Amino acid sequence: MGDANNAVYFINSLRAHLVAASIAIPGTTGAGVQANAVTSVNVSNNYFAGGGYGIASLNGSGVVSIGNASDPANLPQYGLRVAAGNIYKSGAQPAGVWAESVNTGGQIWS
């Protein structure tokens, strides 16, 4: 499910769910969960440690993030990242050194 930079990587899928996992993010630039060209991903009640991003949505992906958290002693650089994707958030979100990163064509919805 992961690759060299991301703990969990969803690509070219219609629907995916990741619920109640504890995720150590590899390296300093990867994501705990990265969605790339995915119609819908549900990321709920997960715990993230380290890395570049807790949750990343890229290239038209739609991610629903509900009740996620981060290790306060080992925060990702950003809790949420979007680039030409969308993240719909509710409840607790993974914290980061910076809360959110929004690039061209992306949006984070509350």
C-alpha cells in the first residue's frame, strides 16, 4: 500500500477507506496517506507521526478526513496538503508544524 515516500498511497481508484491505523510516515517529505487521482477516500480515526504531510490529496482526489490526530512529539511538517484536490474535514485533524498547505487548484473544506 505504501511506496518509498508515503506510508499509504492510493492511486487511480474509485473508493478507498483507511480507518483506525497508527502510521509512521517515512522520511521527511512523504505523507501518511496520499491520494492521487482517486474519486473518494475516507480517512478516519488515524494517528500520524513524522514525515512531510499527515494527509495529502492530489490531482482531483477527494478526501474526507474525520477525527485524525498526530504525535505531538513527532509532528508532520503539515497536517493536511492539497494540490489540485479537495479535503473535506470534520472534527480533529492531524496537526503539523504548520496546519495546512494549499497549492494551485486545491481546497480544504470545513
